[in-house]
Amino acid sequence: MKRAIFHYKISEVVPYIDWSYLLHAWGLTAGATAPVEEIISDAKKILREIGDKYCTHALFALCKARGCDDDIIVEDIALPCLRQQHSQADCPNICLSDFVSPYGDEIGIFATTIDHALDTEYKDDPYRNLLTQTLADRLAEATASLLHLQVRTQKKLWGYAPDESLDIAELLAEKNRGIRPAVGYPSLPDQSIIFTIDRIAHLDEIGMSLTSNGAMTPHASVCGLMISHPKARYFAVGKISEEQLDDYAKRRGIPTDEIRKFLAKNC
């Protein structure tokens, strides 16, 4: 396993913020001109005020891996995945393990977070405090975008796409090769799988901790996988059957009812 830890200045990651998701968090769309302009203006003012007082942090681990049915074996540890059961048209029912060679491959594990103190910077101002919290989420995601770019293009990290040349708009539109599905997102919906990832990557090395239900602290944190296969794409697992739930629980070594709590939206 090859590991790397990075600490970024806020100013380094700001260009990679996808403002549309910040607006979404506030229930706004691009069509709501006045509120949109106000929220973004206030967020940018906060960024100017904090400058580089705080940092974001990232961990990357390049691991030996292989696909084995619906599991990804990462450094000899099984990472069970879920397969779509309701595909559209003639598309196959896919699983993340489909994009990892059964004959030996590599996979990335990543985690990004922010300085915990950022959450309390404006604790006495309810509006700016809430805006800073949603902005912190965007900074963690922006850090993941920057990290992913470096991982793809730098051979000392992985460098599977060394000739990539995309502008930030193309990066935010996910025009790059490879994917980085995050824990709790549609293709990796089981939040409790983060405990397995933590066993491999040791998230505490960048100041992250996990609650008993797998929630990350600081709240503005992201953790997941990086897959380099040129045909890898994002997808939603969607609804699964009781049969697959039972099978997944067995592969996880956890009672079905326990796993069901983490997959309520998929059952």
C-alpha cells in the first residue's frame, strides 16, 4: 500500500468549489437570482475573512485490489458492494466490483476533511454559522476534487491519466477518467462500510473519527473509493431485494436487521 497525506490552504481548494451544491443545500436553484447572488456573495465574503486561517486535510491510499463477484478485495480485506437490480433498457445491472479486475488491480481509498474549528468560527451569528457549515461541506468536496486530480495525473501517487488536461468546469462536470464514489452515496449506500475502509486507511491520521452509526466527525468530511477503469461510471444501486440484502449481510458478517438500518432507502 502506498499512502500520502496532504494539508491544503483554503485558497488552494476554493477554485474547485461546486457552488450549485451549496445552493442546493439552501433549497435554491440557479433561477432564483436574488437569493442565489446573496448566498454566494455572503459565502465568498466568509472565505475572504477566514483567508488561510484554516486548512483542509486529505488522505490517499493506493491499494492492491481485485474484484471477486460483488466484493472488492482490498489489501486482503473484503469490501462487499451492492449490485443494481432495476436497470433501464438494455443496460446491465452493475456493481462497483465490475470495474476492478479479478486478476489483480489497484484501487484508491481517500478521505478529506476540514479543521474542526471552522464550524465554530461564527457561532454567535446563526445565519453565518449555518452558511459556514454548508460552506465547509463544499470545501471538503472541493478538496476531494483537487486530490482526485493530483492522484490521476501524478505518477508518484497513481498517475493513471498523466496527460489529462481539463479545465475546472470540465472537472466539476466529471469529464475525467475514473470515479470516486463516496460512502453513503448512491453507488456505495451502506454508511457502515466506512468502518471497513477505516480499518484499511486509518482515518484518524487526518483528524477524522467515526460515531457508532458510521457518521464522520468533523461533519464536513468525505470518504470513499477511487476507481480508474476507463468505463467506470457513477450509478445508483436503487432498491434491492430481500435476497440480496441477506446475501450482503452474510458477506458483511452482520445480522440482516442491523444492515437493514443502514440501507433503509434501498430496501
